[in-house]
Amino acid sequence: QSALTQPASVSGSPGQSITISCTGTSSDVGGYKYVSWFQQHPGKAPKLMIYDVNNRPSGVSNRFSGSKSGNTASLTISGLQAEDEADYYCSSYTSSITWVFGGGTKLTVL
Amino acid sequence: QVQLVQSGAEVKKPGASVKVSCKASGYTFTSYKMHWVRQAPGQGLEWMGLINPTGGNTRNAQKLQGRVTMTRDTSTSTVYMELSSLRSEDTAVYYCARDNQEWSFDIWGQGTMVTVSS
């Protein structure tokens, strides 16, 4: 199972919005609603930000939103804040009854 | 509160095995499946496998087939991940992560660093 494709890095200024893409295939992202996004700060465990494409766990800011079109999922962060600077990973359930992650995207808040 | 507490760092020689534990608390252990995910230094996340604490059924990543064994002890609400025939490429932080019943990972352990070095 190949990793999902994410841009290596994105950046934005405080208050702006950014979008991170996550491209897979019809056997993973395109075939199921089970796409998640995780935030990871250096030296910390990942934190679930979005599950089932566009659902936020309790306690996650509504500045984070998710969507999907075909084989590509997206995470949008609006009103960028300094604390949003982190690595972001997408994941998807697959037709092989396994899970696959994206390679990760480093978000820099300028 | 809901939490997963993992065992401490390990240093192993190539060819050896390592067993990492993950103790759950704050919820009904048998109601949620548990995943294992690893992250090599400076690299991304890699899904390793899944165990159902109810019956002990497991599902592993094909890449690790034959080398990874996941077990659980319901009496102590603990899951274990054992990786054998260790090689330098297995050097990573190993995480357990609870499945939120929507095929995602909502609660993560603090991570266990496993270093494989001669």
C-alpha cells in the first residue's frame, strides 16, 4: 500500500487560510468516508483533528475543516494562529482492511 | 480521564525482539480496538496493525507480516506489540492509538522509542 500524497510544506500568515491536500486512490481515499487528519507538534504524539472526512472531535477548534472530492481529501485551517505551526498527516482506511498515512505536511506560520 | 500509557524506551541489537506495552484506563477496554503506529526519526507515520481486545483478533500491515505480534491482557487492560528480527530500519517511536469506532485514532499513547543498534 503506497503512502497517500501530501505536499511537503505549506505556509501562511496569521489570520490567513491554508489548505493541505491528500491524494490517494479509489481503494482508499476515494472509496471510503474514513479519512482523518492529525496534527503533530515536535516531540509529541499526533492529535486527531478531523475524522470521517469532515467531523471534528470535541475540543477541536472550528477553524479546522475537512472535505473530499474524488480521490483527494483536503484540510483547511482558517484564521491561522502561531500554535497551528506543526506537521499534519492524513490517513485513510483501505480496501485491504488496512490503514495508510500520508507523508506529512509541515505547516509554517510566517 | 481516558489515557494510554506505554512502556519505556528500549535499546536492542539487530536480530533481537522487543515487546512494547500500552495500558488503557478511563474507558471500557474491550469496547475499542487498538492500533499500533510507528514513526522513524524525521519520518512520517506508518500503520502497523490492529487488535480487537474482545477476541484478540489482529490485522497487520503486509510489510510486517511474520515479524509483528499483537496481544492483549483484558485483566490489566493492556495491549502488547512484539516485533521480532529487529533491524536498524525498525528504529522508531512506537505508538498505540485507540480506534474511535469510526476507523480513526482518537487517543494516542505517549510513544515508546525503540533503538536498534549493534
